[in-house]
Amino acid sequence: MEVDIEMRHSKPHARGRSASATSQGSCSGSGNFRVASRFEVVLGTLVLAALSCAPLANARAGESRPAPDAPGDGPSADRPAFRTGWRQAEPGYVWEFPRDHFAHRAYQIEWWYFTGHLNDASQVASGPLRHRFAYQFTLFRIGLVAQTGEVGHPLDSRRLDSDWDAPGLLMGHAAITDIETGEHRFSELLYREAALLAGFGRPGQERIAWTRAPVGTDADWQLRLEGDGFVFQMSDLREGFGFELRAQPGKPLVFQGPGGLSRKSDDPGAASLYYSFPRLRTEGTLRVDERAFAVRGQSWMDKEISSRQLSSDQVGWDWFSLQLDDGRELMLFQLRDSEGRVSHARGTQIQRDGSPEFLDGERFEVAATDYWRSPVSGIRYPAGWTIDVPGFSEPFEVVPLVADQENRSRLSRSPKYWEGAVELRDARGQRLGVGFVELTGYGADNRPPL
């Protein structure tokens, strides 16, 4: 895998816009602000500039090295891997929790993905809502060297017997949208697994993943287990926002596809192991510039594990996570080819009791009703949909709550994508629920590297 990083010097940019940065900053967990030392800035610049070279290091000593029973072992450990050495997502994976919340190093790509809708908790109790927010928090593991965790395995023999052996990269994306003002802010980072930079925990530990914040912010981004739920935090001083949130399941975990296998095409290699927590009770603190809000709301969590998601003719996807006010949830995705045609579609309808119903693409229809063109990237995205799905008496509308929720990466060759909060409405305009939509692969040369 090649990672191409382009470093640029730029002047500080003003607030009140959608923006992204590789070396951005934020409010720390204590709420205090501190400008990074020159050493930190230089260190971060050197790390990012070196990313296209050979792997450097593991995360903190003892935390990242997988144990023999680490996730990814199990029933398919003796099956042939990809010719690249990476294991593919196959039927028959034996799930075990909390083990499978952690990293799966035999697979090349995985992500932990949280989105949600939050309200100012003080206003929930005292009066009309004036501050509503939507957020995204995603951590990606990108493997550079395949591992099985098995002593003496030929793949693992390529690793150095050193805590400075780096098997992968950690990429982080975070965003908030102020629904009332329409402002969208985006933060990103990309580090190697290396001491003091980034790493992944293993079963039995609290931390699932951690990384330094973007250059200029003296803080960490973290994802931790807490009981049956999760705690996660991020901060970015330059972009002027941060949050620490606790999310507890309001409904049980759901597999997205039979046995948790989510096919992306007829190509057997294009698939993922995929589960969700479709409704998480969420509370915590969100900071925007100098203001701190106690917030409360609900979230959606996805975990996907794979070595390849898109087939060669696919360029991106439209993905929907929808939480209905009547207690049901709906996950739908459509993968598109280079002509914009839907090449593969799947979905899951989750009943009030948590039971899933898997949907083939022939059983639902998603039609775009409006479009929006980014004034910055020039990319044209769908910006409104009608969805017809079993279990609903009539089609319903999905409407973006803010037009500009485009995440614009500054990393060279990193894709731009639209990740935004939406509302569900019936034919009479009455609210049915809320959700998130992710749109990738729109625009020229903007295919996700999956």
C-alpha cells in the first residue's frame, strides 16, 4: 500500500467554515489551551513526511503486540490468505466479545465509527432547544504488514523483534456540525503505530485505540471500553473543537449480514466483517472555541473489518444509518460503478426488540431528489432522498440538516467525502427520525483507497 503525503505551509484560516487540516489543534480534555512547542511541530511534520517509507514502530511498549489469541485468529487461521498475505472476510467467522472490539491484525483495514445527534443537556430540561449538534468520530487501522499472532507463522516472521516495529498506521477523522448556525468543522490526523504517537490495545485492556492529537494540540484521541459501552475523546485546537463522550447501548449489538459477513459485490474478496450498535445513549462534554456544552443524545456505532471492500469496477458508496422515533433502525448502502450506476446494495432493518431483517438490494429503493455542489471542492453530491423499504406504509424523505457537511482532507490523495446529519420525514413533512449519510467516491479521482 502506498501512502502519499504532501506537506504545505498555509496561513491560519478563519472560523465559520467547513475546513480540514493535517496539523490542526483543539481544546484539550481539561479545557485549557496550549500552543505546541517547536519540537512537537517538527516531530509531527517529520512523522507525516515519512509516512510513505517503511514501517517504523509499534505503539507504546507492550500494548500493540498481539497475543496468540488476538482477534483475527480462530476458524480461518489455517485457510489461505490473499496473495498479499492479508486474510479476507469469509463466512463462518466465530465472533467473541469484547475480544472483537479490538484490532484484527490479520486483516488490512478496519475502522471504529461513531456518529450521533446531541442536544445541550441544560436546554433539554429547561426550555426550547437552541443548540443542537451532530458529530462524527472515526478511527482507522491501516495495516502495512500482515500478522496472525501465531508463534512461528511465516507472515509474522517478517516482523522485527522490537517495540519499534510498526505494523500499521492509525488515521482519525472527527467532525461537528452546529445545526442552528450551519457551521461544520472537520479534523484529521495520520500517524504510524509508534511509541508516543499512536497504537492499538489488545483484549483485556481498556484502550482499544489511541493517538496523539493533531500537531499543535497537547492531548490524545482515544477510544476505550467502559463496561458494555465506550468512551471516546478528541481535541483539535486549530479547528477549535473537541469532545469527550460516553456511549452505552440502548439496544443490543446487531450483525450486518448473515453471521456478520457483509458482501460488497459478487467478487468473493470484496466483503467485510461488520457489526453495529444502532442506538447508543450518549452524554458528555462538547467544546466549540471557548464554550463548553454538557450534551446528551444518541449515537450509532459501526465496526468493519476487511482486506478489500470495493471491487475493481466500484468507485464509492452511499451509506445510510437511520434511527426512527418509533424505536426501529435502518442501515442501507449502495455501491456505485464509474458510470454512477448501483452495482450492489444491501440493508438491515432492525426491529424494536433488536432483531434484524436482512434486505437484498431488490427489496428497497433509494432515489436522489436534490443535489448540492461544494463551493470549495466543486464536487456535486446528492442532497435529499426518497426511500421505499418494506415495513413502511409509504416512502419517506431523508433531508440533510445542513447542506455543507463535506469533510475536506488536506492529505495528498486522500478522498473528500460528505458525512452529514439528516432528518427523516413523511410525505406530510412530519419528522420520523434522524440519522447520518455518508457519500464517497463523488468527483474525479476521488475513489476511497479500499
